[in-house]
Amino acid sequence: MGCLFAKKEEKKMSNYQRDDAGGEYMEEDVDDHEMQDDADDMDDEFRGGGGASDSDVEEFDYSNNKIADTSAEQARKGKDIQGIPWDRLSISRDKYRQTRLLQYKNYENVPNSSESSQKVSNATQKGAQFYDFWRNSRSIKSTILHFQLRNLVWATSKHDVYLMSNFLLTHYSSLTSEKKEVLNVRGHVAPSEKHPGSLLEGFTQTQVSTLAVKDDFLVAGGFQGELICKHLDRPGVSFCSRTTYDDNAITNAIEIYNKPSGALHFTASNNDCGVRDFDMERYQLVKHFSFPWPVNHASLSPNGKLLAIVGDNPEGLIVDPNTGKTLETLSGHFDYSFASAWHPDGITFSTGNQDKTCRVWDIRNLSQSVAVLKGNLGAIRSIRYTSDGKYMAMAEPADFVHVYDVSKGYETEQEIDFFGEISGISFSPDTEALFIGVWDRTYGSLLEYHRRKNYYYLDSFL
């Protein structure tokens, strides 16, 4: 996002830009297109010329020597959840929201794809409240390396979150507000265990493009096809591998899962058109499937019998995960897809696309999607279901996360509205918490929401 309310500056993206720490934080699009002007800085005309500077709007708790967070109690009393002091700025929140909606440029590989999709999207009832704001933690900065890949935040409990912060893979405890370095990829990373096929020489200055964490296992994927595997309950790194030496080696997505036997596996989706399956009991590559186009995301059905594949093609695929054979083709999207997720029932799943929609599919009839859910600003780049299957969340590139009531046919939604690029979203495994990574030079943070409870048994006392 750059920086909200910063002075007007050149926003056009070349092949690389650099963050404040000197590391590259955005790579060029996978198809060698230049990213468009996303119009995400506050223009001078909306700042009234004498708008607040970064130092004016930055809140700092000098007594504790840290940036001040925002609590649920403060938000109920009227404080902006991100700590943005709108009363001191020359523009109101509503006006800035209108400006963002008008000026934000959605990235498209297929021209006018979002205009086509809007004609077929479902109308939903907004205003629902499934998750309540709990805290905005500004001491933890969640960063992005590639503007199309937004799976860099993972919760393993309602208090434990893992995310990328520049070159550091960090654990954050929402219970104690403490952060701890888990893995530093700025320098040299090499495995401390010896396994056949593992690159014992490791990697240097890995640019992490995607991440996955499940239970006590973590996999980080890099721009050059790097895979770094770490068991969180063991010291050091367990396994390093490079999926390919192809020029288009970037690791687009990782999914960790358990086989029916309990064996730990993960799939890696790569820009070289490949999907690879790794067995982490034996530390071996066991399957490698190739497709006609770069694969941006692959997700396995809960019973392990179907693999949803999406990538640089408007059509998606349902594939046999044992043979790689295409079983069904998904037609409906107008652009390239970067997200997919299965409902826990294993019957329905969703795909997220640069045409600004998420489509919900039913495996019993894949001739057309059962719902088309639209975003406000841009592509749907991340999708998550709660483990009980009641809710589904989809994230746009910036500003909006939508939470839908699955049990009511996706007809009602909660729209979480803030300002900043989204690095990732994650429900806690017990469904009690929803975490949203926000990337911005000034207002970068971790947003935390808690599942709303309805205590009907108390009604008789009121």
C-alpha cells in the first residue's frame, strides 16, 4: 500500500521495489507485466495541501516505548480500529473510502474481466456481525513480497499466529503481545538434519513468496523455487529443497495436510506449471504433475480424493491427486485465479479470481458455480473456511475482508472495512479468532477479531 497520508510520490512499480529495511518486497507480475498504479497513497488534493505528516498521524506510547495498539474497548468508545486520527486530518474517513473505491486499480491479466463478472455476481445482504473487533496490534508488521500472493498469515491457535515480517518469519502471541523470531532468511539457512534429497548447502537471502503452517510444521516457499521445512517443536531446519531451476520457479502456494494414515505431506504449486507432493515422514518428493499453465493455488479435498487447481487460466481443474488426471473443468471465471479452498464437508469449494469474484462450486454439478460473490476493490486473493464449516472468509488485495454465513447459502455477509494491503487471513483452528495481516509503512499491523457469541440462556435474566 505504501503509506497512507504520505506525501505524493512516484507509485508506479518497476520490476522490484525495496522496503525500508532494504529488502525487495514486491516482485514483478508472474507474466512480466508491470504492476499498475494502485492509487493507494493520499493525493495532495485530498490532504488539503496542509494535511498531517507521517509524524503527525503516527501514534506512539512513549511510556512503553512502543506503537500504541487499539483495543475493543477503545473502538467501542469511538477510536478508529487502526488508530488513524481522522479528526486531525483534512479528509473524513467516508470521503477517503469513496476516493479509494474510485481510484484503486485492480490488476487484471484479462482486460475488463471485472466488468464482465459484475454482471453475473450474486446480491448479498451486508451488515451481519459474525466476528467482533478485538485488537489491532501495530507492533507486529506483516509484509508482502509479491503483490499477487497473499498467504503469509497463519494461526495455529486463537492466540498463536505466524507471519512474515521482512526477512523474519515471526511468531506472535495475541495473549502476551510478544513476538519471537522463528526463522531468519535474510542470511544463510541450511538444514540441521540429513535426509536424502535435502539440499544440505541450504539457501541465502531467501525471498519468501508464500507460507503455510499447520500444528507444529511450517513450510516457506521462495521466489527461486526454494522450500524450507521446519518442525516448530525442534531446533533448526529439517529439510531444504529447490523444486525447479526453471526461470519461472516462484512458489505460489503451499498446502500442508495429513494422509488418512496420518503421514504428514504438503503440496507446492509453482510457476513452472507444476504441482508437487512431498512426504515429510520420509522427506521425499513423491508426486510431480504438470499442467498447461502456471499453477497459482492447489487445495486438496478433506477426504483426499480430489485436488482443485487454479492458475494462469480463467478455467480451473479438478484433478485426481494420485494420477494427476483431469476429472473436471471449472468454467465461469473471466481472469486468472490465485485462491481456492474446500468446505469441510468436501462437497463444496471456492475459487478466488482477479475478476473480483469468488465462485462457490458443488462437486455434484460442476457445470456452473452455485454462487458468485463479488469484492469491492480488487481480486480475491485468499479464501478460508472455519473448521466447523459455518463461515467462509475471502480477502481482497486491500481494505476488505468479507465473511459469509455458509449455512444461509452465502446470502448474508460481514464486511470488515479498513485501509491497507492484506498480506493474509487466517481463522484459528477452533474458529474463535480471525487474524488479518495489514501491510502499510505507517499503519501496518495485525487485526484480530473474535467470534461473536449469543448467550441465549441469559435472556431470562434481562
